[in-house]
Amino acid sequence: MYVKMIVKIDNVSKSYNKHLVIKAISLNIEKGERVVVLGPSGCGKTTLLRMVAGFIHPDQGKVIINGNVVTDNGKCIIEPEKRQVGMVFQDLALWPHMSNYKNLEFGLRAKKIPKMEMRKRIDEIFDKVQMAQFKNVYPGELSGGQQQRIALARALVMQPKILLMDEPLSSLDTDLSLTLRKEILRLQEELAITMIYVTHDREEAFSLATRIVVMESGRIQKIGTVREISEYL
């Protein structure tokens, strides 16, 4: 059965202050996959994720999403907001002065989504992340796990085809992390979203991935299934 390639990273490199942090990386990701990028801090995982999102651009190489070249040799061809990509940041990046509802509404307003559709989408996603009772409170009034659900809801309400997650559970305790891993799996399967997830935690990677990309010093060392990577490591 043919499965459409949704993300293609083609011979991509990136430097900061003449320091090469991503070194000629190529990676293909298929629709519906849960790809976990695993590696230590500073290996280039987050840089790779942010290049897919469009927040930074590679110096060389191409990023292709849904068959469209979005970045080519340092030039941004398609802006981040048009890539159908949602991102959950490590620090969550919730607006503290806005209610949780307003946090979700912000991106939809920017896209000029009609008011009735906007309200429907926000209500539905609050239900999906089991946070409907917290719509009108502020992020600072929530626990870490609840804030994580709001950050996830804010990404999902935009109905992305690709969900990028940058170490989203790293600040949570073990029990809460396990609970949210299950929630992430449930939502990814329910919404049929392609997911690229960054972590330094092997157990987290093994529990979430359909395929794992092992990175070190800006290069891909190994790509494989959970079983293949567990044997490799």
C-alpha cells in the first residue's frame, strides 16, 4: 500500500557563529508516523525541529512538506503559518496574561477563522484534552501537567497535519509524564496526525515512537524501529 511522504529533509545543514550544528541530515517521514528524535542536549534535535516548523532556515539543503518545498538553501519559500505544522515548545510558551481560551483563540483569530467555527473548534479540543472546566482560568493557575495539556490543545486547535513536540514532558515527574505519554498517543491516533517528537529520554522514546532517529553531534547515527534501536543502544 502506498503511503504518502509528508516530510522530506534533504541534505540539510545549519551553522551558528560558524559552528556546524546540523551536518548534512536527510530524513523521510511518512504520513501518520510517530518519529522520535533521540539524543543528548546540544546534538541538534531542537534545531532540526525548528527548521521543519520554519522558525529557522537551513544554510543548505531542502525541507519539503506535503510535496511542497518550504525551504531551499537558506531561503524560506513557505512561511511557518502556511505549513500546516503545530508545535509544542519545551517551555510551553503560553501567554500568561491570556486565559486558556484566549491562548487557543489567538492563532485562530490570526487566521481569520469565523467566530462560530472558532468557538466550535476550541470547545472540541478542550474536551479532547480533558480541560473543558479550565477554559476561563489562566495558565499560571494550572499545574505543570495541566499547562502541558493547554499547550497541546493550542497546537491541535489549528488542525495541523504535522505535530512537532520539543521535550514537552521534561519538567514533569515520572507518574505525570507516563500519564501524558498515554494522552499524546491517544490524541495522535484519534486525530491521525504525523508526529515528530524530540527527547533525550530513552524510555520516553521507546514508549512513543513507531520509528526512532538517534542523533549525536549534529548527525543521524541510526534510524530504526523501537526494537532495532533498543538493540543498537
